[in-house]
Amino acid sequence: MTKKELIKKNIITYLSVALCVAFTLTIFAPFELYLSNKDFFFFEGYDLIGIMSIAAVALVILIVLLLSIVTLIRKKETPVLLGGGMGLLLALYIQGNFLPGDYGALDGIAIEWDKYIVRGIVSVAVFCIVIIACIILSLKMKYESFAKMLRVLSVCLILVELTTLSTLYIQKGGLSKDKKYLSTTEGEFSYSEDENVVVIMLDSFDATVLNQVVTQDESGTYSAMLKDYTFYPDTSGMYKSTILALPYLMNGKEYLNDCTYEDYLEASYKESGLLNKLKEDDWYTGIYNLNRMPASETTLMADNCREVELSVSSHRRLGEYFVKLVGFRYLPQPLKKYCWFYGDDINTNLMTTVEDGELYSDVNATFMENMTSVSVDNAKKSFHFYELLGAHPPYYMTADGSISSGETDTYETAKGLITMLNNYADGLKANGIYDNT
């Protein structure tokens, strides 16, 4: 083989490996994650194409340059680098697709990694075995045979991943999403001087937390703040998760897994005796929640809800979030903790609309800021249902209701929420509508 032919073979080998690595990490992994969790994301998969394509091209160039430089400077180390790199890629693929990966949802609750020690040992062992095996193989085989094997393996892996993505694409109906109907801030704190009904749902603020705050309140500060509210200690709930609790509250119909969640959400609002009665009696009906509205015109039963066209405020940040998601899925267990984040941050930080009007936010701090704008200008009797993050982690609320620069805890947040409720009641009193609410 001439030197020219050897260079050409090397470039083809380097390109094959680089394309395989780039395709796996920047195309297959993020789009497989997107399609598998499509209902969770507010944006269309097309929003990922641009940023992931840039990442793929950059990764291909970087890998080819690295291998070329190593070949020029230390030619003998090239097979080891290729073998180690391919071993790492295979280990990542095995970790992400075959090893147990259920560590709970990215719901803000810190993962107790001590529970997964055995799984962590297995994860590290797999990475070590696969990488070492590939390096040994690169040293034992003739370079030309090893390079050919890498080219074939790269093509085969890409074909397998393409088949997986194609299947998911068909099953999930592509990268597009249905029309989005969401809560806006319209009429958020606009009340009637005649009659108002207000429901404030504080996520994760359960009786255990409330009781502990009150019983440890020696000064009676927080007990006094709750004077406007009634605590029913003997009640029980149907669901511990907001995803089912919210639609259940609207209709009282249990979810029996006999239909899709979206169909259950649709029926809960459409067949809600409460909402239908409010509309029949011509009440202003405001349903303020971030993510639990049907993806249909049924949502328009609430006067503050609109069909909106959503967009991503920053594609760069979207790419960063997906790099973390890919890392959390594919990295060995000891490194996963560095990729953990609160999943709803994607919606909270990146969701924006191209239309007039502000989308409702379930963030406690936003609610507290906006509730100072209470007004009595609604001609109709009004019903307001607010769903807030409440005592849901991560915690950034202090006892006086302000936001801390660092994390707090459940009980500090609970005290802050009681302060918020007290201030809300005071706002109604100041506007002369407390007795009618």
C-alpha cells in the first residue's frame, strides 16, 4: 500500500469513527430521549435539529483533527487511541440502552445515590471491561484489519440507531406536536365585588409538613398567619402526584389506565361538573396551571386559557439541557450526579410565546410578585384555581417569603408559603372583597 493510499484509508477510518461518535451522542441520544418523552417537552423536535447539527459537525471535526495530530506526532499510539475511543463509545451505548437507568424522575428531589451502590459498581466495571478489551484488541490485531473492523462496526451501529429512531418517529407521530393550549396571566388577580371562589393548590405541601411547622412554632407566628384558613386533619387524597391529582380534582374520575393520559386529561375537564356549572351560571373561570391543560379547545372552558404558538427562548440553553440529559442517561453512574437538574427548568426557563400575553408561571416567587396587583374589576362572579410549586423541591424560599440565593429546605419553604397565604388574605381585605371570597 502506497503512502497516499494509507493516508486515504486513515482518513476514511477516522471519519467513520468520528461520524459514529457524533451521530450517537448528538443525534441518536437526544432525539431518542425527545421522542421517548415527547409529551413532557413543550417544544417540537425540530427545535433540536439546528443546535445538534452544529454539535455533530464540531465533534466530527474535533475527532478527525485529534486522530490526525496523534498520527503525525506519535503514529504508534493511534491504534490505542482508536481502540480506547471506540470502547468508550460502546460502553456509553451499553450504559444508556441496556444497563438499569431508572433513578426516578428529574422532579427536583435529590437522588439518594447510596441506594444504587451495586448498580454503580456494575456501571464502572462495564466501562473498564469494554474499554480495556477494545484497547487489547487494537494491540493484538494488525492495524489494517482493526481499522476495517472499526469502519464496519461504525456503520452497523449507525444503522441500528437509525432503525431505532425511525421506529420511534413513526410510533410517536414525528417531531411535531399538537396545538398548544395554555394558561395565561389574563385576569389572574381580577376579582368580583359580588362573589369569588379561590382555590390555591400548593404542590407537596402536605399535612406532615404543616403540622411540624405549627407544632414547633413556639411564638405562634405561623399559627396566627393561618387564622384565615381551615385545616381539615382527617382528609385523604387520591393521588400523590400532580400529574393525576389536578385532573382528578376537576372531575373526581379515577384514572384506570384504560385510555391515554391525554384522553383522561381531556375528559376530566370536558366532563367536569364544576367547570360546566360555572360556565352555565356565567362565572368568570380562571384555571391557572403550567402544564396540566388538555391539548384541545376544551381548555378554552377557562377564560384565561388561549391557543398559543410556543417558541424556545434560547436554543443554546436548550442544547445545554440536552447535553445534561444525554450525560445523565449515558455516563457511568459516578458521573451522573453532575448532570442532574430539575426537569421542569426546561419549561420554566425556555418556554416563550410569540403572541401577546404572558404565560402563567407556577413559581411561588412569581405568584407573590403578581398578587400585589389585586383588583376588583371583574363584572362576573369569579372562580380562580391556582396551582403552584408550593413545597416542591428544589427549595429556594425563606420563612419571610423571599427568595434565597442558596437552597433552603422543606420547612423553611413551608413557613414562606404560610407567609404568602397570609399576605394574600391581607390583599383581599385591603380591597374590600375578603368577606365575599
